[in-house]
Amino acid sequence: MRSRGGGARGVRITDVAAAAGVAAMTVSRVINTPERVAAATAARVRAAIAELGYVPNLLAGGLSSRRSRMIAAIVPTIAHPMFAALVDSFTDALREAGYQVMLSISGYAPGREDALVRALLGRRPDGLLLTGTEHSPATRQIVAEAGVPVVEIFDAGTPIDMLVGFDHAEIGAAVAEYFLAQGHRQFAVFAAGDMRALARRRGFAERVARAGCVLVGDPVLPAPSTIIAGREALRALLPALGERTALFCSSDLLAFGAIVEARAHGLGVPERLAVCGFGNFELGAASDPPFTTVTVEAARIGEIAAEMLLARLRPGAGRAPGAGAVRIPFGIRARASS
């Protein structure tokens, strides 16, 4: 039987307090504002909660304190290792501070973010994480009316509130510069059809054009990226390949697919086809040959995003917008494919 106080099997907050040798108010603080409780005391209270099987009524606590202890987060996918690492670090940092994360997956279809933002904000989270800086007017209006701290990730630009990410067009240009320094004059780029991948494609193509070089192919592929899409794109590009082509792929999955297809047709990598991916997935190092890729500290993005939100949620921090934008560095990890 569950008590009115929210405890499992009739366990009340006063039972936890007695077991831990503290006041009921201290138990409440450990649940709702753990930063206000000494670490040793909080550990003792959490041990009593675990031993007794107490389940606090977080909804009631949230209504009385105007805090839900929940953060809503929207990312396009967690199948992508970069987003998986980001979500893990973001969730871990918030959990340590006494918050839980409501995670929703938006995919890449237009319009899905609007419905998700509306649904999640209806649960009255204390903060919100969004992917990218390009949102519909409807999403921007909903977020503005909610009045909660917002951190955007994985992008550059002008934030709604706070931002931690990097410039995707700049990455594309850097990859082109890397290939140019190796003496390449013929190029191709494969990109998925999401906004950030297209920005990498644009940066790459623009730098190639400024160098007066040839871009023999720049197909836009379905999002999210797949290995099969990389194989099919290279198969279609084969007639246009010259003596030596440098290929930038907006994802390591596309890059791996391109290398598999090149080997199937007897094309030497990197002798005929130099390849660079994006994301530094494990398969990049395991590929034959291992391929060059763009590295970004995705886990660090999650950590900083959590730090930004927590700083705004501390007692007395207020709701004034914010902490501005933090740029995360990227690099090119050269391997045998280039």
C-alpha cells in the first residue's frame, strides 16, 4: 500500500528521517536541493531511502517548491555515438545534482520538435536542452512563454539563451583545407540531409570553390546517415572519379560505406580515393584501412550544458538570460585513408 506521502509500502519521509538520524526537512532537502546538504549527511539519507524503499512524491514536492527536479532534453537520435556520449555525460552530471532527465528523440523530420517541446514543457521541467540553434517560430514562442533556462547544443550561432557547440561550416572548410594541403585538386562530399550535415557540406564546397578546384559530386543523402547510403553514393560517383579524388563524408557511417564500396571495385584508398569522415566512431579505427575523421568532444558538450543549466538553477541565480555561448574545439585525426 502506498501512503499519501508518496512512500512505497507505507514508508513515510519521517521513517527515512528516523533511520538516518536527521530531521524530515533534511530528507526533503536531500531529495529537492541536495547542494544544501553536507555530503556525508546526504549519503546517509540516500542509504536510508534505499534500505527502506522510500519513493518520494516528486510531483507534490515540485508543486510546493515550484521545482520539478526534471530537465527536458531533445536530441535527434541516440543511435549516433556522438549524441549517445553527449546524453550520457549530460544525464550523469544532472543526476549527481539531484535532477532527472526527460529525454525525447526528435529524429530529422521537420515539425517534430514543435510537438515535443510543447509536450515536454507541459510537464513543467526546470530547464530545457535543445539540439541546434535553428527552430521554428512556434518552438521559439513556446520556449519564451515557458520562462525556463534553455541551453542549445551541437551548433554555433545566436542562442535563445545559452549555447555550447561548434561551427559545422567551419569544420567542412577545415577538412577541405586539410585535403588541399596534401595537394588534392579534385573533391567530392557526401552529406545527410539534416541542417548540421548540410552546413558541413556547404563549408567544404565553398572552400574547394575558393581554391579553384573541381567538385565532382555533392549528393544529399537521407538522414540519419547509414553505411548502405555511403556505399550507394560512391557507386553512383564512380564514373566521375578521376585519377585521385578527396572525399569528405558528413558522418563516419557514410565514410565507412564509401571505403567498403571502393574496395569492392578495386579502388585504392588513399591512392585513388582519400576519405575523411566526421564523428570519430569506433569503426573508423577498426576499418581497413583506418580512416581519417573529425573529432569533437561530445561528452564535454554534455557536461558544459549541464553546468550551464545548474548554474542558472542554483538558489538566488534568478532567471535572467544568460551565460552566452561556449565553443568546443574540433580536430582532424589523420589515419591511413588520407
